[in-house]
Amino acid sequence: MSETTIAPAAPPATRILEITVIGTPAGQGALSNKGGGRMVHSNHEVLLPWRTAITQAATRALGTHQRVRVKKQPNCRACGKPNRTHGVIAGPVAVQIVITVERSEAAAKRGDLWPDNRTTSDVDHHARAVLDALCNASVYPDDGQVVVLETQKVFSITPVPDTLPKPGAVIRVWKIGVPAA
């Protein structure tokens, strides 16, 4: 069996953003009903600081501001730009994410190189948190623009590129261009 290298399988693209965020990664998944129609993420104590860290890193790197949404208002409250076009990238987007999670004592005792059990969030929940944070950072107006997504969940000892020495994420974003004729 031969080894393969994972790389974004996308048409010609221009890298717009590359950031490294250190912190406790949190997946965005289950919602809890708090009554009165109010829903919150069941892990919001960890999720909100993680998404904020990503948003702040992206806005610093791009020189943008976080979109300020007000219910039933079509424009960003900070700059007046329409919410539907509030972002650096218009059109299709490719995103690559490497999430480094904490290695539990049990995983260390077993010698696990990959977080393949229920001690961390599902990889798609991690991706959802990152994509929403990038949207909040005005990288793109809507995470529905993401047409290519590569996400890896690793321990600090997992032998793959972009693994961090402590929990966090390496995030790259490309604007997908039109292939040359």
C-alpha cells in the first residue's frame, strides 16, 4: 500500500489567509433548549472563546472587522455594508484546517497517535466552528461559499504537517479562481 499526501483538491486558487490559533479547540454540534425559544450550544463555555480566538486572528491578519449583525437589519452595524456581501472573498472558497487537540492520559497509555475515539468532538463539528468563525471575521459573507474543505484532527505527536506542539489550529483559506481557458 502506498502513502498519499493530502492537499486541497481545488481548481486554481489564490491563498487569502493563513493563521495559526492557539487555544482549546471546540466542536460546534449539539444545541440545548434554554426555554423561550433560546437555543445555545451545549459546550458554549469552550466553543465561544475558541470561535472568538479564530475570529480575532483572522480579522488581525486581513485587516477586517467582525461583522456586527442586528436582527432584521440587512447591513453591518459597524460599516453599513450589506450582510450578504460583507466579506473579503466573493465566490467559491477552499479551506484547509488542521486541528491539534489535547491527548488524554488514556490515549497516551494506549500509544494512540490519532484522536480516533470519543474524547474529542467529531472532525466535522470542529470544521463547523472554524467556518462560522471565519464568516464572523468577514473572510467571506456565508460559509455556504466553501466548496472545498479539508479538515484533520490530530494530537501534537501525530506525524502530519501543520501539527502544533499544543492545542490549536492551522487554518488556510483560498479564493478559487476561474480555470484558464
